[in-house]
Amino acid sequence: AIEEAVDKVAQFVAQTSSEINISVDRDSGMRIVKVVDTETKEVLRQIPSEEVVAIAQALDKLQGLFLRDKA
């Protein structure tokens, strides 16, 4: 089902001047999907948003602090 959805998105993006970049955030391990304008290299859409990624990174750091305090 996920492969099918990715194929449909890729077909849609192929009709525009955009590309899809998929990466993994090193700090949080989250998968990040970006739709980028091929001409301007501007990020048109990011899933999850930068704010959500920042919150996940902050939570990971807090969890590490709590574990160190208990040790």
C-alpha cells in the first residue's frame, strides 16, 4: 500500500517541476519527505514539518537526560 501511494505521488510530481526527496533525520531517526521545486530548489512541502522534527529531537535529548539522572 505504501509503495502504491509513493508511486501515485511520484506520478503527480513528475507532471510538475518538482521532485521528491526522502531522507532519515540522524538525530531522531524520523523519515522525512520533501517536495522540492527543481528550478529554485525551494522546499515546497516537508512531511513531517520542521517543527515536528525539532520537537522529536528535543524529546530524544530530554529522554537521554532522564536516563543519565537515574543511572
